Amino acid sequence: MGAKLNEAVAIARSQLRSAQQQITSARSTLFPQLSAQLNYSRAIRQPFRLGGISIPDSLRFAPDSTRTIAERLAYLEQRTPGAALGALGGLFANVPIGQANTYTGTLNVSQSLFDWRAVAGLKAARQIELSQKAQLTDRTLDVVLQVVVAYNTAVLNERLAAIASQSFEEANKQYAQVRLREAAGNASRLEVLRAAVDRDNLEPQRIQALNARDLAALELKRLIDVPLATPLRLVDTLSGATYEPADSTVLDDIAHNATRRRPALELARRQILINEQRVAATKAASLPTVSLTGAFGKQAFPTSGLPSRADLLDSWVVGVGVSVPIFSGGQRTADVRDAEELLRQAKLQLSQAEKQTTLDLTQQRAEIGRAQAAIAARKQTAQQAAESYELTVLAYDKGNSTALQVSDARLQWRTAQVNEAQAVFDYIAALSRFLRAAGVAPTPAVLANPLEALR
């Protein structure tokens, strides 16, 4: 539950969705690009109008057939050079250039035929998606570890509160017995005072333990997003009686698989692949790009109002473009070198992550061994302290020991119980961190049987 609702995990999921959209964006450059345009323009004033060329009377070519042959020959000799102007005016009389109304509808098509940068960008986007998946897994493992540690902290504090309450109750019973013995003349006033002081000194410890228990429960509720007023029932006790040591061979196998399973290492390896594609993309900036373009449209130049079907004219244009980068002032060289430096950094970061993984596993493996040894010793000590306390109380009831001896035996028993619970908690925490370092979620099933991590 905590892993699903934690804000860090939600951010990682959002980043994964963003990476998936980057793939869609990078892939889109490989598909045809279509766009449509529809324009209308109205010329208010124009510098020329081809359809309205007028020839001065002095340059017009209009022979008169009623005149004499001599006059007609003289007219031809004079007006023949300007006759072409009249023909030119008639040729362009209906050309739709310079018309007042212009309607244009165009469908533009472009298709990249060769652009290695787009291919490298798509490959980089796919690696970014995989790296975001690794980051999501890594953050999920962090949240699981936090929840496991918080849960066992709550269990530990509940156990310590129970020990403190039990010690207080035992001291209170001892105080009542001493008072009865004083009333019967078998105990002195000093013994009563000592029993009262011993009991009262345990009260602050009990209150402190209860407060720590409540605070640990609140922290656990916060992590798993449970209303603070909701009661929790913790099923574990952190008792040495239920403790089962992890098999060292299984732990060795888990550590051996850490380089393959730990998300941080996967993230570092993906970062190398991303930077390799960036290097390829920056180097591809020096390569030519080839694209196919096309524009298919209709144009109309009506003299007034909306165009009719007869006014529509086709305008189809296709072409192939080649863009060759020649000189960028050193920008491309700088981009390539920068991408290569980022690649070197990614490789160094992978080396650091591998060393950190080895260090984490070694440290937590040592903590597991220390905690296991502590449990074995403190489990026996707790049993001996409990038996010693029972025998001391029995001896006191028979008059063979003092109240001070009972108080000392009770303190040793309480201390042994606390040390045993703390050792079991340290073992679970160390095993949880060891599994986290190996890229395994420290779930209750895996903590109970680490062999589950290898299946």
C-alpha cells in the first residue's frame, strides 16, 4: 500500500509516462508531416495589373486598309516595331496576377528520407523509458524498505512498552507484598521505602515507552497512508523464540545476483546507452539530411465576391531537398565533445554504483552476522534472567532473599528482554537493507525465507 501511494513513487510513475511520450515524439519525426492552409487576401492598392496594360495611341498598331498603298507602306514602316507591345498586352490580358481577390488552399506534405539524428533520438528515447522504469523500481524498493523498517520499529516499541509495563506491574506487586510483610512484622520500613522507590522509578520509563510506541505507530500509518485514528494490530513480537537465521549460502547467491537485479546499476547502464545515442546524434549533425516535400493546392482570383468552380486553378509542386551542413563555427565539434564527456561520466558513475553496491552488501552482511551472534547470546541470557527472577521471587517469598535482590533480578530480566528484542530488530533491519542493496524487495515472505528472492 505504501509503495502505491508514496509521493516519490508517484513522481517516478509520472516521469515514466513522460519518457513514454518522448518516444512518441521522437517516432513522429519518422512519419510524414501533413499540414493544411487556407488563405484569402484582398489587395487594397497594387503597383501594377497585368490584365490591364494599356498602349498609348501613338504606339498602337492599327493599319487602315482604305488608304493608298504608299500610305499603308509608310504606316507599316513606322508602327511595326511597336506592334509587339499590343500583342504582349493581349497575351497577359487574362493572367490572374495582380487581381484584387485571392483565395489559396494548400496541403503541404513532407517526409524525411534520411536523418540519422532522428533515428538516434528514437533509440535514446527508448533507453530513457527503460531507465525510468528502473528508477520507478528503485524508488519502490526504497518505500518498501521504509515501510518494513517502520513496521518493525513499531513492533519493537510495542515490545519495549510491554516489557516496561510488565516490569512496572511486577514492581507494584513487590511493593504490595513488602507492605503486607511489614504489617506482619516481617519487613522493615526501609524495605517498604525501597520497594516504593523501585516501582516509582519505573513509571517514567513505562510512560516513555508507551509514548515511543504511539509515535512509531503514527509514523507507520503515515507511510502506508492509513488514517491516524485507525487502530493497528501488529502480528509480530520480535522474540528470539520465533527467530530463524538466514542461510549463508542463500545470502551469497543473493549478493551474487545483485549486479543483475539492483535497479541503481540498471539505471547507470541505461544512462550509458542514452549517452551513446547522444554521441551518435551529435555526430550525425555533420551528415546531410534528405527530405521529400510536396504542396498540393487550389487558387482562385475572382474579380468580386466568392470564387466559382470555374475560377479554381490547380497548383501542385513536389521536390526533394538535401541539406548539407558545411560550417557551424565549431558548434558541432563542441556538441560531440560534450556528449562524449557525458558518456565518460556515465561510465564512471556505473563504476561508482558497482563499488557502492559491493560496499553496501558487505556492510549489511556484517551487520547480519553481528545481529545473529547477538540474538544467540541474548536469547540465552533472556532465558537465564527470567529463570533467575522467578527463583529470586520464590526465595523472597520463603524469606531466603531480600527485596533488593528481587529488584536487581527484575532489572536484569527487563534488560535481557530489551536486548533480545533489539537484537532481533537489528537482524531484520540489516537483512532488509541487505535485500534492498541486492535489488530485492524486503517483503515479509522474503524476510521469513530469503530463498524466495532467488525464485
